[in-house]
Amino acid sequence: MADVDLSVEIAGITFKNPIILASGPPTRSAERIIRAMKYGAAGVVTKTITYDVMQQIQPRPRMYVVRPHDALAGRYYSFYSVDLMSEYKPERWISEIGKVKAEVKDGVLIASIAGRTYEEWSKLAQLVERAGADMVELNVSCPHIEEGELMGRAAASDIDIVRHIIKTVKESTSLPVVVKLTPHGAHPVKLARVAVEAGADVLVSTARFQGLILDVNTMKPILWGGFGGYGGPWQVPISLSWTAHIAMQRLKVPLIGSGGISSWRDVLAFILVGAKATQMCTAIMMYGYQLIPKLLQGIEKWMKDKGFASLEEFRGRALESIIPLEKLSRKKAYIVKIDRGKCTGCGICVRDCPYDAIYLDDFRKAVVNHELCDNCGLCMSLCPTNAISLTVMQHDG
């Protein structure tokens, strides 16, 4: 089979692959953006450009990794931070964007902006277009912005404000307008509908949550002493769910998946529920720009193994397999089987069975009482040696 085509078109612009770096520390300057593109990123979103001086000055310290050993080993972890917007004044970004466009010809530069007033939203949109940006992304998702502001998740708490911001920017620029949704504030599906009605050309689903980590010994929040953005690989199922729900609305605008993506499997999962491409930030901070070619290699190999020549051939394919709650099977249709050769008698399944349907026999092997078993699947999920399986019941006749 010939080489697969990883390119994708979003709002009339061609991306060479589905990997886009989200707004954050890895995209804080022209030098870093260029580095990301040279490692293979098809697109990069600048750190959010704003006139708000408080957002330009970073708290110190501001980053914390929950379960760092797991993070370094490629397992589940959480990233907790209060990293704010770009340290550069908007005028500095005119030259930064110019450097990127002069250096890299096959990468898409998306400028993230956030205004304190509608006039600032308009001014920033015009500024990044003059500088040479290819698209503009509206930051109505930053988890650090509290009530009463016209940016970040505070703006997203009011549908009318979001609508007004989008319309203001659309009237101020000819660039495609990307709206990054937040899991906070308004219902993401409702927010997506409003964004499209107001003129959004592209949607991103979704940003991080706000979190709080306490030190119970000091009885205070850790490090910087306040709330922080909370994301990481654990977020993928939540972000994937919202992306699928939005894709099911068939809003007729491209959808970009985001939120915890750190592997090629994650990228594929978002495409399978309808996303055109994906954004990532935390994974790049954990594993460096070197992760980008690994992701692309994994995607390409999977596509070749499956016989796909392009992303469009399988985009959204998983949506048809999602079963609505009201149609889920309520029948007890499985037999829980124990592989006695694999069972170590650890007793985890006995301890955790909600129906007291498992016990250890005289040989310290797990045994299932099928009368009591409810087919919930918890034991199979927890078994450390994969000794438990579900087999469809055989019915006479």
C-alpha cells in the first residue's frame, strides 16, 4: 500500500497532518513555534495574546505534576498549573508571527487572543491578521478567569457574551475564527450551537478544568496557594465524550479534539468520533517536541494496518456504534469465567464484588456463584492477572 495521506482541510486551510499544538508554554514564542513545526506539527496556536497586564505576569511557582513517576513512565498523571497568558505584549507578537511565517512554509499559525472589552477583541483580531496569522482562536475557555470578565471561562458562563465576542471578531477580520470551548460554564453542546450560530468557523472541544490541590498537613493549597488548571491523560474520556456529543449535532463546522491527548491512540479516538484534528499541550511539556513524530508514526502505521489511505475514510466512524442509554442491554447475558492457571488467589475480586458472588476455594482459586453474579464486569476490570473473562451464555435450542 502507498503512503497514507495525513492531511486535513479545516475552514479552507490545509493542515499536513492532524497534530496541532494548543496554546501554552510550548508555543510561547516564535522560536518554540518554529521548533514545534520543524518536528512535524501541522499547526500551532500561540500562547494567548492579551492587553491584560495581570495575565502577562506569571505567578511563581505555577506548575505541579501529580504522580510524576507515572508521568515519566508514560502512565496516567495529572498536570496542575496556573500558567497565564502570553508574557509578550500584543505588539511584540507582530514580529514573532512574522518570524514564524518567514521560517516555516508548511505550518498553520493560529493566533489565540483574549480581550477585556469588545473593542480589545476587535483590535487584537485585526493585529494578528496584519501580522500574518492564518487563523484566530478565541480564548473563552481559560480555567483561571473568574466571574465578571469578557475572556476565558468567565465569558463562557454567559451565552450572550460569547455570541457578542464572536460576532465582534467576525466583523473585524477575514481570518477563519476558531472558538475553544470550556467544560466549565455553559453546557458545551449548547455553547457549540451558539458559537456556530454566531459565525464560528471551527470549534475546539475542550479546554482544561479548574482544580484545587490541598496539603492536608499545612491545611492550605499547595505551592502558589490558589486554584489552578487541571488536565492530563485522565481527561481524554471526558473530552472525547463532549466531542462526540457535539459531532452528533452535525453543526457543519470542523471540530478539533482537545483535552488530555498524549498518544497516537488518543488522536485516532478523536478522529473516530468526528474531529478533523487534535490539539495538545501537556503531553508536549512532559515529553518534548520529540513526541510529535512518534504520534505521526503511530497514526500512519495504524492506518496502513487497517487499510486506510486517508483520515477522512474513518473520521466519525465510531459515532454509529455508540449506543444510547435507553437502548443498552439489561439482560444478564454473560458467564464470568476464571482461568485457574492465571488466578493467584489475591482475593481482590472477592473483596470488591458488589454482589458477594465470588469466593476462594480450598486451593485459593476464585470461584463465581453465577446465581449471585450480576454481570457488572468489575471483577474482570480489576483482576491484576487478567484471569477473569466474560463469555456469552449458550442457550439451548
